[in-house]
Amino acid sequence: MHFHLAKPEDAVIVASVLSVAAADLRERGLELWSAAEVSEVAVSPHINDGLYHLGFEGAEVVSVFRLQARDPAFWPEIPDGTSAYLHKLEGLPARQGQ
């Protein structure tokens, strides 16, 4: 598996992987993210900020994640530059466990 930084034109791919994963979780009774939270509109600003990454197996995108150097929404007390935060780490349900 290899990874690369998502580009603005990858927003539809990021949203698609997250949407499929969110729907799979919902079917299993786990409401983690709403459709709005994983939409192209919602992920685009984070992609533009250089936070989303795509995981590939060959040429196929199979996972996404958001990596942040700061997270004032959840951990405002943590000084900048001292931590990293991994959000929305998801793989396509058909590829999970491989």
C-alpha cells in the first residue's frame, strides 16, 4: 500500500470512500458520521488545507485519512507542534481486514 496527499480534484474520491464506510457502519448500527460530514463539500476545505491522504493498492484507492498537526476543536489545550491527530481513518469495507 502506498499513500499520497489528496489534491482538490480528489474530493469526490475522498467523499466517496468516507460515504461508503459511513453507510457500512450505519448498517451495523454504528452512526459515526452523517452524510453531510463526509460529503464532498465537507471534505474539500480539509483537502485544500493539505490534510487528507489517499491509500492505494496498485492504482485503486482503498483508504483515506486526515492528519492534522493541531486540533483546537477537540484538544484546544494541547500546544501547537506537540502532537499529531489522525481523523476519519477509513478503508473501503470490502478491503478491511486485509
